[in-house]
Amino acid sequence: MSRVVDVAVVGAGAAGLAAASRAYELGLSCYLLEAKSRIGGRTHTDTETFGVAWDRGAHWLHSADVNPLTRIADELGHPYLARPRPFDGHLHLGSGWGAKEDWRAYRDEFEEAVARALEAGEAGRDIAALKVMNNGSRWARMVHHIFAAISGLPPSDISTADLAAYRDTEANWPLERGYGALLAARYADLPVELSTPVSAVDAGGAHILLETPRGTVRARSLILTVSTNVLASGAIRFMPELPVCLLSALEGVPTGHANKVAFHFRRDVFGMPDTSYVNFMDERDAARPACSFQVRPFGSNLAIAYLGGDLAADLDRAGEAEMTGFARAALGDMFGTDIFKELSGVAATSWTSDPHTLGAYSCARPGRAHERAVLAEPVGDRLFLAGEAVSADWFSTVQGAHVSGIEAAERAAA
């Protein structure tokens, strides 16, 4: 990597892959540098652990009817499940399954909370989503969980203005072979320097210098696609230091937390339709956090627990055994502990403690939604940020990262 390139791209997740691909299309020379031994970043399909595909990170084509990656999935023959209300499911209350009326009551309250948050945000009230919720209701715990799973932070830390800015068509379609598999297929021929973390960036001279274990990379411009938490952590040293307004924005729009625990069984132990969704809220124990599961995705014998916000972060930091134990207890309460006689394997994600991500996806704090725009501004005329956090209206999604990467490459080429 001794030559000077037009653009260096740091991070081979959805944004970095799109940025490097677009740079080549524009005739630019490019290095794509990735710290991990694989591409995809937080979009990673695991086919090795159980012998069947499951997404450790992103899974849904969000706003799929207008998502540019839906067209790519069609072109590459990657099937997805398109149905009008993909999250209709079941609710377990600890001592037994809730009635349909219970599930409907919980959903009505969730949808009302969303409506109130959007109304506040659209009116210019950038406040905590928690402030517009019915926090003393029967379903508050479940509603708080869903907000945390969607945004990565608890409702007390979610900006209503940020929620209102998100462009949602409510078409959320899961990919059968996995989102990570789609990116791997799309960018199979893209040159990537794997296992090449960047530890320092010196933008003080004629060329931008990037320090890596494989030597110094020299580039005329730089596209950074790492998470806001990684940038804020100091894992990459910058000379000169990043602007104060950008450092503030990194704190105002942190990377939230989400994790999964996947259980694989030798046979179907659930007796539920393929790709079902199950919510768990134990009314016997008010201190027990709520959680959700995807059951038998695309007919596989998997149950995948979804954890968000503080619960996801705390269990990650406590270790895989704690996280797995929490999800296993909920699964056993719902379907009976005899199902574990057919258990063939368990795996958990750790996006919070992963040093290359330090979280899952971004969420603006109350009063800080305007700082997303700061992330989108170039630093000087040579350094550009890209990634889901940079997207004004598709943040926290793969398509937001994808589009931001293309836009960053076009800016670098201008």
C-alpha cells in the first residue's frame, strides 16, 4: 500500500463498501481498509455456527418498498418475506399466553406512544420519548422494550425530533439468506484490505496519512465509516484533532445497543408458523425486563432473542453466559423447559463490547437531533464521514449507511 490513492475508506461495512464501489465507478483510486477479517461490519450473516443462516446484526430491509437494496436483492436473487404487518405475533405474560385482546391492547398502546412521539418531534419539541408515554400502564414495560430495540437506547434517551425525522414506510421485510449475505454477494469482487485497523490519522500535510499494522497509507481524501462510539472513544487518533462541534455531535448521537441470542434445535419444538414473532413480559415479576423473539425464521429450527438499550448493553458487559441465561429463561417460560432437550447450540452477539463497533446503531439524545447534520458536514475539504449515523432520515439502517457511502464518495470526487 505504498502508492498515494485518491481516497482511503475506513471500514468495510455497508457504508464503506458502497463508498469504495462508487469511488471506483467514478474513476478514483482507492484503498478500502477493514479492521475485521471479514466485510459487512454490523451486517453479518453467520452460516457456520448452526449450519443455517442467521443475521448477527441487521436483518430487515427497512422501508423495503423504497429501499435501494431491495432492488439489489432482486437482481441477485436473494429472497425476502414481504408481508404487510411482519411483526404481528404473540404475547406471553409469564404465567401463560395472553389473549388476542391483550396483544392488541399492547400494540395499540405502542402505536399511540409512537404517534405522540412523532407529533412532539414534528412540532419541534425535541424531548425524551419517555415524556409522551403512558408510563404507569400495564403495557409500559413492553412498550419501553420495543422502543429500546428499535432505537438502541431507553426511551429516556431517545429524541422525539430524531424519531420524527426517520422516513418509514412500515415495509420491513426480512431476508431469507441474510442481510450480510446480500452485501457479501453484491461486493464479492471489491478489493478490501482485511485485518487492517487504522490507529491514527494525520491530516496536517499534503496527503492524509493513516497508520495501520501494515504500514502507512497515503491518500488525498478520507471517508470514515466507523460508528460514532468508535470515533468518540479515541481508538483512532486524529492530528489535528477533530473539530469541537463534531466531538459534541458524536456524544449527542451515540451508537445505541442491541444484541441477539440464537437457539438452534434439532427439530421444531415450537409448533408455530414459520417466521413468527413472540413478545415476553412477565407480569409475575415487575422487575424482569421484557424481550422479543423471532421464532422459526423461514422454517429453520431457530429462536432468536432480541435485546435492546440498557438491557442489551448490561448483559453484553456481564458476559455471554448472563445474556444467554436471560434469554433461555424467557424461552423456557414460554415453551417449557423440555424444549432444551432438543437444543443443539446457542450463540450470542456482543456488539457493545466489540471494539470495532462499540454498539449497534445510532440514536440522537433528547435535544440533540440537530447534531446529525453536523456528522454529515465534511471536515475541511478532504475528510468525510459516512454510515447510518450520518443519514438524516434513514439512520440506524443498512440502506441509510449504503446511501451515505455513495454520497461521501461523490463528495470526495468533486
